[in-house]
Amino acid sequence: MSYYDRIQLGLRRDLGSYTFEEADIVQFAKRFDPQRFHLSQAGAADTHFGRLCASGWHTGSVWMKLNTSLWQKEIAAYVADGNPPPPIGPSPGFENLQWIKPVFCGDTITYFGTFTAKRPLKSRPGWAMLNALNEGVNQEGDMVFRFEGHVMIGL
């Protein structure tokens, strides 16, 4: 069975968890999103957040790291079973990105991905489009991050 055929729609995959620590939040913000509510507790205190919070892009980059790690493990297991490595193509983008709640210092976010659709591409024989709903939930069970992603995959 091809890797594509083994992809289960509707299965919510746990990608892993990450705790956002102050030093990591500040380090990311200095490099990629230097706003005062990401750079220090003091700077964040008089903003609408009231305390240090992670950049939304930091939240998203952790999703990417965990998602990539899980795919690598799953593909390695597939190949270890004697199958050829499946071609994974580019992503044509994402839709409906939502930063629903701030991620504060000390929050642990658990990330999930649910494949929602897959279809062969008429315009690219041998390739398919895979769609997924991707989410992040904090330790309180609150949704903090969500988007719909797309990636090309070989048939």
C-alpha cells in the first residue's frame, strides 16, 4: 500500500507538546518579532497582554518543528517496512490562520494535525494534494492556534 493510501482522513494526530519559557520567547522575539510584549515582562506589563507572551510566529514555528519531526518518524517506519520513501512536495500555502489566545510564558501547548482531504492532482500526474486542520491547545484545554494547511505528496 502506498504512503498516500495509508493516510487516514479524520484522525487527529498528536504532534507533541512544547512549553514556552521566558528565555525562548525573548530569544525568538529578538530575532523575528521584536515587539515589547514579546521582549520582556516589564515591556509587556503596560500592553493589552499585561505580561510576556510568545510571538504568534513562534507558536507557528513550533508547530512546524513538531509536525516535521512526526512526519520524519512515520516515513522512517514506512521505509523500514521495505517501502520506498514517499515523495513529499511543496506546500502551496495555508488558509484561515488564527491566533485565538495569547501564549504566555510557562504555557504548554499541545499541537495536533488532522488530515481532512486528499485528492490526486489532475494538473500534476503522480501527485496529490493533502489538506489538514492544524491546532494548538494550551494546558487549560483552550484552543490558542489554528490553521488549514496544504501539502503536495506523491501517489
